[in-house]
Amino acid sequence: MILFKCKMCGGDLQVGSGQTTGICDYCGTQQTLPRLDNDRRAQMYERANHFRRNNDYDKAAGVYEMILNEDSTDAEAYWSLLLCKYGVEYVEDPKTKKRIPTCNRAQRTSILADEDYKQALANADHSQRLIYEDEARVIDNIQKGILEISNREEPFDIFICYKETDEQGKRTRDSVIAQELYHELIKDGFKVFFSRITLENVLGTAYEPYIFAALNSSKVMVVLGTKPDNFNGVWVKNEWSRYLALIKSGENKVLIPAYRDMDAYDLPDEFSHLQALDMNKLGFMQELIRGIKKIIGVDDTKTIASEVISTVSHSGAEGNVEALMKRAFLFLEDGDFSQAEEYFNRVLDANPENSRAYIGLLCIQLNLKGEEYLRDCTLDVTSNQNFDKALRFASEDYRQTLIDYTKDMQLNLAKEKSKGISSYTEAAEILTELEGFKNADDLLGLMKDNIKNITQDALSSNDIQLKFDTIDQLHIVGSFGEAELYALQLTDHVKTLFDQTVEQVNKLQETNTSHSIVEAINLVSPFTPRINDASGLMQKLISAQDALIKAREKAEKKKARKHMRRIMLVLALLIFVSSWVSSHGFVEKRYSYVRYLGNDLIVVAKDGMYSDKGIVNKFGFQVVPVMYESIDEFHDGLARVEKDQKYGFINKSGKEVVPIIYDDIYRFEDGLAKVEIDRKYGFIDTSGNEVVPIIYDYIYGFVDGLSEVGIDNKCGFIDTSGNEVVPVIYDYIYDFVDGLAEVSIDNKRGYIDESGNEVVPVIYDYIYSFVEGVAKVGKDQKYGFINTSGNEVVPIIYDDVDQFELGVAKVKIDKKYGLVNTEGDELVSV
């Protein structure tokens, strides 16, 4: 028997040899089983199914592919790949308690036409094929429902992908930044998918049709985050990986990563070919919006560029070389390489010996947005035709600049190679040629110091394998930095250590106990792969260990014979106990369904898992009578029970601590449990007292002592005693950030504190997050700033304002710009 996890609920299944289908004792689901030929295959399935149950479909698919590489006839692996492709998740139906599929990755193609589905059927036996066909029909119907809804949705221009909440359920900084971007984009007339607002009135299980529609219709996706983990969050990655798949399939779409407070190299590897934006940079929002406008309105941009080229051409290119050059580098700066190439060639038509035009063409070849970025490359451009012509026609000063570019590139290449000691020799050759250039000499010195340092680390370490690895590394480096001499020094050191080890082993062999021989083996083991004498010594120790084992086994057999009489007495006692237990009714024989709760308690039912249940102890004596439709696990001494589709709690003695009167009831947290009657919600304590009256249309869990509640489409906050700390009068309330929460009434916005006081009156059309102690607000199409006390520190008179950075914000009136500080003073008048 092999232990395997249920692919629906994760419960333990006992899988026999050759078994291809089974029923889970926990969720009752009939399911297909994989071909588990060995423990390794079982572990691979366990790992893949774990990823899939946690909705990490890409990781799961990678493991299923590995299984198929080993066995291309495994039907379950093909079926599991299919579940990943369509994002199938099995959830519990609250009415039937059975597991039913949902679809988180809708596709245009029917599951019934998918090649993996056909392979699953082709390699399945009869019983597996019946289950696959039934499940596929259910998933196909779900797919059709999703497509029907999504086809009715209006198309989006932009999809904002971000992480909404952290592990504690609190709103992330990513969400705040995403909301600011959302408001900026809709001001410019774009239709934007922002889940916090777009899905505000959609049930959680119905998100997929709207996400699917938005992913397929959006021309641009902005993926933003402030932590590497946020970019790789399960649902965030689910969105951007699907969008990348659409791009790879030929869709005309663009994905823009935007990061903040992290290194660009920590972005997902899948973004390595994309141009990412740093949100910390001044003017990031304007640059992003400008780029989006260019992408969505790309046809207009090309038309304008063509008109400009035509005008210049008719007016005589020779007299406009300087203007053409400026225009070309502007296109290059914007990343419009096709237009930049057109203009650089136009310059060369007028002046074939223009050195900078050739450099511009080189930048286009390397996908660089400016000449200055050449200094950051690691390429050898000396054989490039454009660079060769630029060098040939350059002035003396510019020629030196170009030569310095090549040296910078060589220096960058040497820096990359110096990161790994195995490429030190190549780095040293480059740096020797660059002697005296910038920090080349310093880098050479650091590399030599590192060779010395790793040698010292190996000498002082107790890790023998580290010493051998370091010797190998030093041999690869060769003569540079005296690496060969250090390798000889370290080799002599290892030989000395081995001689000392041999002396210790000889003393341990004289003791000749199991413990001493094992200790000796552990001492010699690190040396055996590289020292021949160590291998011979190891063989002698293993022989000595075998001799001790045989002697111990002989002594144990002798001891066993002496105790045979006692064993016979114990067997007689066991037979008596077995007879007694049988006469009182053994649990598995008396009941058709059993589920072990731990602490010697067992849930039982007489007529299968869907009949009434009770609890017995390990001897079969009744603890809780068989009268409940369901009994959950005990937590803090209480278990939820169901009777006549009503819920309550019992303790381990079977006493109903909380009466069975509620339509639904949740687990106790911090002494309170959420309850439901007639679609109204409240909270009770562990004695069943209603602490929060059951009057609310919805109610969330407590965070920092507060819970959001709603009545008649209005919301507020209550405390753990049921007091309304924030009155239930607002259309929306966002999460508290630094003690303040944004609220909305009749499309007007303001801020309240955690005591419910309106710190910022609810009078503004737009209101943004506080940055540097002030928040941008808008009213009647004019903008200004308020402080955390609600005072207008910058008057609301401007057509637009940027967020403050380092105490300064850009403002605009009638297409004229100025600068103000956080006191409202105009540092630069508009």
C-alpha cells in the first residue's frame, strides 16, 4: 500500500498496487488515481498536486511534465496537466458537502477538444475513462458559462495587475499605488480593469468571466509591486502569466512591469526581456501614462511621424541635419526605434560621414534608448560596422569618447566575470589590458584578495568538502593571484588533517564498540572521494562494523529465547483482551463509516458517510449520540455540528454549548464566532451569547479590534463588543492606513480615523493617499492638497498636480507649470 493525498481535499488515501480509481474517506469523492510504481513517483505526484491545490498551476504543470517525460502513457498526468491549463480548483458545495470543480483559467478552446484530454482518454482504463468524461463535461459547461458572460463585457484598454492583501489580510501598498494609477488613467478617458473597483459587486466565485474578458480585451497590462514575493503571488502570477501566454500566441499586447523599493534583478525571470519602470523615479506616473498612450494610439504616432519626415524632405534635408538629428534621438529616447532609424538614415543621406548618426543606429541594434547607455553594456562592438564607421568619421574628441565606451564595455564584462572565481582568468586578461582605466586596477586587487580570502576560509573551516571544492576552484584559476601556490598549501593542509584523523580512528578501533566504529566511519567519510588511503581504511571499518552487528544479533537471539515464556503469557493476555473487545463491539465492525478525530475520539455513522453521525471513544463507548448530519473537528474543545440544516457547537462531552439554531456558523477566533440567520450576520461568544446582534447584511473578521459591517448597501465598523465605532452610513470604506481610512458618500470622498471621526470632510470628488504628510484632492475639476488634519495646505485652484517628492510638487494651470511646497508656497510661479 502507498500513502497518497486526495487530489480534491488533500486527505490521506491508501492506494493498493494496480488500483486506478478510489473514493476519499474524507470528502467522499470518487476519483482517478495515478500510476504509482514507486515512492519517487508518489512523491512527484504529491508535490505537483500540492501546488495545484494551492492554485500554483505553472509549478504543478512543470512537475506533471517531468512525470510524462519518464512515462508518456500515464493517463492521470495528462489529466492533471489539463486541470492546470484550465485552472480547475475543487471547492466544497455548502449544501451537498461534495467537491465540485471551478475554473480559474478559462480558455477559448473547449476542454473536449484539448490534446491532453485526448491523450488522457487514450491511455486510461475503462473506469478511469468514465470519470474523465463525466468531469470534462462538467468543466466544459462551466467554460461555456464563463465565455457567455465574458462575451457580453465591454472591452478594456488597460489591465492593472497587483497584490490586493498581504498574509494578514491587510491591504498592500501595491493596492494603494494601483488605485492612484487607476484614477489617473480614467481621467484620460481609458477603460481600466482594477479588481478592487471593477469586481466590487461581483461574488468571489464569479470573478473568472470578468478577469478572462479583461485579459483578452486589454491592449496593455501594468504589473506593479513593491516586493519580489508580491510579483510571484499565486493570483498575481496567474494573471500576468496568462497575459504573457496571449502575447506569445501572437496577440498584439504589451506588458509593462513597474517596481518600487526593490532591485530590478529581483523581478520574475519571465520579465527579463521586458522594459521595467522604477516607480521611485521622479515623474514615473507621467512617463508610464505617456508610454501607454503611445501604445494604444500607436497608429496616430506613426502618421504624425510620417508627416514630419515628408515636410523635412520637401524643405531640403541638407539644411535640416541638426533638426533631424535631434528628432532622431528623441524617438530613440522614447523607444520608437523604427522612427529613430528612419531619421538617422535621413541624416546620413544628407551627411554620410556623420559619426553620431552611426552611433544612433548602433543603439537601435542594441535596443538602447540613448548613447549614454553604451557605457552599461558588456558587448564587444569593435567589429560592428556602424561602430567602425562612427570611429572612422569621428572628431578627435568624439573618437576618444567612443574608445572610452569600448573600455567601459570591457570593464563591465570583466566585472561580470569577476563574480565567479571560475572565470577569474578571463577577467584578469581583460583588466590587465585596461590597466590604469577607471577602477580596473582596484578590481584586479579585489580578485587577488578574494583568492586569498577563500583560501583562508577553507583553512579555518571544519568542512572537508569545502576544502576540496576550494582546491578545485584554485586549480581552475591557475597562475593568477598565486592561486596554484594557495592550492598546494591547502592540499598539504588536507593531508595533515587526514593523518590526524587516522590517529583518532586507530584509538577508536581499540575501543571496538558500535558507537566508536560509527564515529570512526563519520571521521573518515569526508576524505574517501579524494584520498585512496581513506577508501581502504573505510573498507576495514565497515568490515569491523559488520562483525559487531553479527555478534550483537547472536546475543539478541539468545536473549529472545530466555523471554519466550513471558511473550507467550502476553499473547494469552492479548487473546483475552481481543475477545473482550469483540464482545463489546469493535468500532470498525459496528459502524460503516469511521473518521478519527484524535485524542481517542472517533466520528461514526451506521449507514455510510451521508447518514447521521455521533462520536465514540477508542473502546466503542458512545460519547456523543448518533443524531447529527455532520460533525467537524474539535478546536479549543468545541466542534461544529449540523442538524436539520442548522448549526451549533458541542463540547467533547457531547453537550450543546451553542444551540443548533443558526443557518451557518464559523470557527471561534479570539472567543468570537460569526453566525448567520436568514442571511443576516452577527457574532456570539463561546457560551452562545449574542455579542454582536444578527442584523447585518455582511460582516468581516476583526482586524485590530474592528470589523467592517454593512446594512442596506451602507457600511461602517464595530468593535468586539458590538458597538458601532464608525457609523453605518458610508457607501464605501477602504482599509485603514496609518490610522486613516478613505470613505465615500454619494461619490464624495473624505477620511475618517479609527474612532469614526471625519478628519477630512466627505466633500471631494477625488482623494488620494497621503504622501509626505499631504494628500492630493480634487473638487469641481480643480486640484490641491490637504494635510492629515483635513486642512487645505495647497489651495484647490490647479488644473492638475503631481504627488510630492522631497517636499516639492509640480502644479499646472492652463498648460503652464510651477512648483509648490507642502505649505502651499509657490516656489516657481505658474
